[in-house]
Amino acid sequence: MPFLLVFVCAAAFAQAPPAAAPAGPAAQTAARDNMANDQTLKSADDLLWHMKLGDIAEVDKVSYASLPPHNEPNKTAQGAGNPVIIYAYTFIPRKLDRTRKQPFLVYVHGGVHSDLRYAGPAGSPHIIRELLEQGYAIIAPEYRGSTGYGRAYYDLIDYGGRENDDVFAARTWMLETYSFLDPKRVGIVGWSHGGAITLMNIFAHPDAYAAAYAGVPVSDLVARMGYKGDAYRRIFSSHIGKSAEDNVQEYLRRSAVTHVSKLASPLLIHTNTNDEDVNVLEVRRLIAALKAEGKQFEYKVYEDAPGGHHFNRIDTKFARDSRAEVYQFLAKYLKGAPTQSRAGTQ
């Protein structure tokens, strides 16, 4: 009976997709005032992930330690300086041959104060299923600031900072936990803010990833503050501590475009000219910066692709064809024998 009750509650919540990532101050305030609702939705999502993918994967929810908070309000308080406990979903294909080394993926959710969405245009079940069917084990970290874990976790957000370390720690946890995973064939994928974290990970850890995909990535916070409105800029001021006007160097430090000289992993970038969230100019600046550094990488600028910001995550043939390009790229570097050297991209 308890399981049935949970199932009914989960089904009820599934009738309406979880709210999209907050886009303005009113939405931010509403999100902060509804932490209990977020936690309930997260519990429902946890069950739905098992129901949706349990037929082809071992689905689990794990936790691990990452770096302490970036800013401690009371550095002498009990527990100050303790590592932050991070949550993550893991998906291991049931048919995976564990007698030989296998590749795996770090799947980084997008959205500021979001999580691994089950429903909506940023929902991931169909994409994760497609990847599982290709034989990839997956870890999807719910880095600090993600929704569904209460106010304290929400307030730990460190945009462009220690959230990147949380994601890298997920890679480390997988390799420490599963001996059949190959450290030479680790991929990382993400869209939007997840694309930003993907880029920051491969730039900070050039030997750690054999391939990376960044879809419609946030990549230049200074440019972003220029084309967004005052309300959006205030949100980022609260995340980073000051406005871009008052601390432009800190915004640059947290922007992928600043670190392009460090690229040493195969990289594919997708962007879309009618993206209503990450303006194509931001990604074009990233592409231009990579070219100026003489880096080899792959990219594609889609022209007015249906779906805007979510063009290749939705359920259309166009989206599936675009994702096929991503999967072909990943397979080139993650399938087959481990690579001996990753001095650059193809």
C-alpha cells in the first residue's frame, strides 16, 4: 500500500511538468518560497526515473563529498569548512559487459537552480535512454544550487565556480566506485548552463575527458550581462557577489571564453541563431576565441532551428537527427580501444 500511494502521488505530479528554471526576480522568489514543493517533486522524479529507465539500466541515487562552500557566513561555526555533500543519479546499462573496460558519460543538467529534469522541453529521459542503449554508463550530478534539496543546498550556488568542481568530483566517484569503467574514455555532455560547466571542466582538466559536447552553452558572462535585462543582472550579482560592472574580472574568470587556450579534449559545440536564452552571439564569441587560439574542434551553427533554445532536446525528427550528430561524435572518441593521446581535438 505505501508503494501504491507513492506511485499515485508521483503519477499526479507527472501530469504537469516541473517548473522551468527561474528566469526573473519574481520567479526566483517564488522558487525560494516553495522549497517544500521542490523537494516533493524531486521525490516523485526519483521514482519516475526508476520507472522510466529501470528496464534497461540499474538506476541509483548516490551522494559524495565535494569542496566546502565558496563563502562561509561564519567561518568559526560548528561544521564550517566541511565538504558539501553532492547528490547524483547513476545509470548503468543492465547488459553492460563488466569483464572489460567501458566508457562512461558525465551528464550535466542545465538551468540555474534547476536539476535533472524528468519532463518539459529540457527533460532528459529520452536522451539518457538513447545513451544507455549505446552502452554508456552515466552519472548525472545535482551540483550545489540544484533544486529539490532544500533551501540550504539551493543557497550554495556558486555559478561558474565550485559547481564545476562538484561535476568533476562525479567523474572521480564513478572511477573509484566501478572498476570496469575506463578512465581514458570519459565523456562529458551538457546543454545551456550544463554546456558552460562542460566547457569549464574540460578546460580545467584537459587530461580527464576523451570527448565533450556543449549544446547552446553559456560561455561569456560579460557579454551575457550586456544583452540581458536589469532583473537578470541582479540575479547574477547575488550569485557572484557583485555586478559585472563592479567586478568584470570575476565574471571573466567564471566564463568559458576566458579559458579557451586550455582546450586539449575533442569538443563539439552546437548553437542556434533563434535561441531565445543563450544568444548566438555569445557562442560565436566562443567559437571565434577558440579559432584565434588555433584550436581544433567541431561546431555547427543551426539557422532558425525549430525549438529555439531546446531545438535538439525535444521530440522531433530534426532534434533526433541533431542528437545523432552528437552521438556519432562521442562514439568516435569513446568507443573501441582507449585513446593513447588527446593532445587536441579533431
